[in-house]
Amino acid sequence: NLAKTARILVQQHDAKPCLSPKTVKRSMKGIMEAVKPQKQPLLTRRNMVKRVAFAKQVLHSGAASETYTSMDSSYFTVNGSNPNGKVWTRCGVKPIKTKPNKSQQLHVYGGISVHSKTPLYYVTGTTGLQRRFKKKNGQWLTGVGAEEFQKLLLEQLAPAAQQVFDEAGAGKTTLLMDNAPAHTAKSTKKVIAQNSISVVPGWPANSPDLNPIENIWGMMKLEVYRKQYTNLDELKAAVQAAWDRIPVTTLRNCMLSLPRRLAKVIRLQGRYIGY
């Protein structure tokens, strides 16, 4: 609050100030600007230690970035394109912006590698998707649980990721997945071991800056949210189009940045690396 700060500065300067609050405020505005804060993961000391350990483990394994498939999910909402933003209009004309009667969203899973990307898969959390999975108490899950993720992994994600590598003649791929509960459940680990799926272990908490696919989701949202959508079908078409338009060069650049990310984590002793 510039006005409040100006008054305080004037009061602290002198009982009979020679500068008015307006003068101080005007001067402060000349050297300050309102900017949107950058979001960073909340990292504890324990998180940072685990991030360093994970980075060293992956780098020392000798595995090349070309062998990885980065896999994760993201949400897209119908009214996610700045619902409170202002629009230009003629004087005297009140613009009308339509919005859904209730929150409508898409929850999608996908995977990327230096060779290409998997299809997008819509999962629990997507508005209107038929519910199939329940909690132990019988209530419907509102997000992806272990059972659904295992089914998705075995039947769609892992085969699609390997198909990309087979078509490129690149051998077997290793999956990069964060430590979401569905990914790290005991039953999920058992399924992964039984089906000989190669996964990088020990992903540290609160580390989206280490996962290349997070950059792809960010690029897609910048494109998708350039316009407002009135229904879920419009949003779904825009999300699919944005996914399809991502060039292989962008995928490759994101995946090949992994060694640099890990090296920077070690250099910064586990702190946020800014990717």
C-alpha cells in the first residue's frame, strides 16, 4: 500500500515534514512496479537434502536423457483464462462474458520424450467422465487413485511411451514420474515391478522444476488460455490442438535440459532452480 507507506515515512522523518505523502508516493511509484509474484515450490530443509540426493543418484547412474519419458498430469479449466480480466469495449457498452453454471475442467495425463509424445488420456477429475473408482469407504474418488493409475499405466501410458521408442528404434524407455500418492502407492510399486516397467526411483517432493513435462503444460496453458471457452467441448478441442502442435524440437530441448537441472540442484544445495 503505497499511500500508507508514504504516510509512515513522512511521520518518521519529522514531526513537521517538508515532504507531503503525495510527493513520497509519486517518488516511490517511479522506482517500483506491481508485478505478479513468481510461484516457487515450498521447500523444507529435508526436501532440499532429498533433491540433492536424487540429482546425484540420477547423474551417477549414467542414464542418458534420451532414454527417459517424462510423465505427469495437469488440469485445464473452462474459465481458467483470467475470468476476472478486463476487456476493451465501446464507451457505454457493458460487455457480457459467459461462464459455466459450475466448475468444468479436464484432467489429462501424457508423456514426452526426445522422440515424440504419447496421446493425452482423460482421467478422474474431468467433468462428466463416467465414475469407475471408489475409496475404501465406498465414496467416489474425485482424483486419480492408485487403482486407476495402475490401469492407465499398464494399458495406455507405458505401452504408448514404449511404442514411441520402438518406432524410433531407441530401445527401452525409463519413466520419470513425480511422487503423487497414486504413483508411489505400495500396490503401484508392486505392479511396476511385476510388469518390468523401468521407473526412476526416489523422486523428491515439491519438485516440479525438475520435471520437463511441467514446462510443456505451462506452454500449453499460455496458448489455451488466450481465449475464453463457453463449454467443455471447446476447451477439450483447444487442449488437444495445443498438445498436437508441440514440435519435437521443443520436446527434445525440454528433455535434454534434465542434466542441467540436476547439476543446478546440486550447485544450489537443493534450492529452487527456476526452471
